Amino acid sequence: MSEQNSLILAARQVLSQGRDLLAALDAEMYCRKPAPGRSSIGDHYRHILDHFSCLLEGLPTHQVDYDDRERDVRIAEDRDFAAWLTESLLEQLEQLGARCGDALAAPMTVTYSVGYGGSTPDTMSSTVGREVAFSVSHAVHHFAIVRLLAETFGSRLPKDFGVAPSTLKHLASDSVLAS
């Protein structure tokens, strides 16, 4: 499988996990905050979709600004709206994967605040593929937090939900060695 196909597949798989998450949780659990001022599962899911949306919206101009996210509260508060956006992003990723040539090698300029305090956002060079990989990794990280929240609220998610692909491979190789 080509790098382009594997990255698009990974992005589609992580968003499909999100779609499955939405189906597994009731509306109350999706919106429940573990404590005042803390983020709900819906808040984390909105954050994930914001990053994918920023990336895909930046493709025509080859510029993505992760600080300029929409932060649409409907995603965090309405599972049906979140599900609709997830399907839209899955379709956009499928179209990206179907493009002729190596669309993932295209250069991008990325703006993102990584410093604390009054620092200005950083602008750096990247590629579409690198940003797809970042969005996948970022989603897995937040899914790990979502998993903890869901378990705190009494819900069980699939054992590989919120676990990095490299960790799953490592665990599988340990199982083989232990056999």
C-alpha cells in the first residue's frame, strides 16, 4: 500500500472510530462534564473534528491555521450534528485519496500556537501528508482521554479505542513472543 493510501486509510479509520463512538454513547453521556470547567466527551470530539476540518479547508490555499478553528459548540452538544460532520470529513478524505498524483506530498504552510504566554503563533512548512498524520495522532491522543471519561461514566469502548497504532503493534508482538 502506498504512503498516500495508508495515511488516508488511517485518517478514515480514526474518524470511523469516532462515528462508532457517537453511536455507542447516549446524548447525556456525550455532553456530561466530569467536573465543572472540565471538558466533556463532546468537547474532545469537537476539538478532533476542528483539526481535521482546518486541514481540509486549507487544502485549496496550501495554508492551514490550527488556531483559527471554528469551535462550533453544536459538535460538542449535538451528536447528530457531530455524526453529520464526521461523514462529511470521511467523504472529503476519500476524495483526497482519489486525487491523481501524490496529493499528500503537496507543501503547506502551517500556523499553530505551541508556546505559552504572549508568544505569537508559529508558522512552519509542512506537507499535506504530514498534517494528515498529525491529525490522526492528535485524534488518538484525545480518544485516549475520551476512553477514560467514558469508563468513568460507566461505558465500555472497544479495547483498541484510544490506543496508538504503534502501541497496538507493540502489544501484538509481545503477545507473539509470549506464546
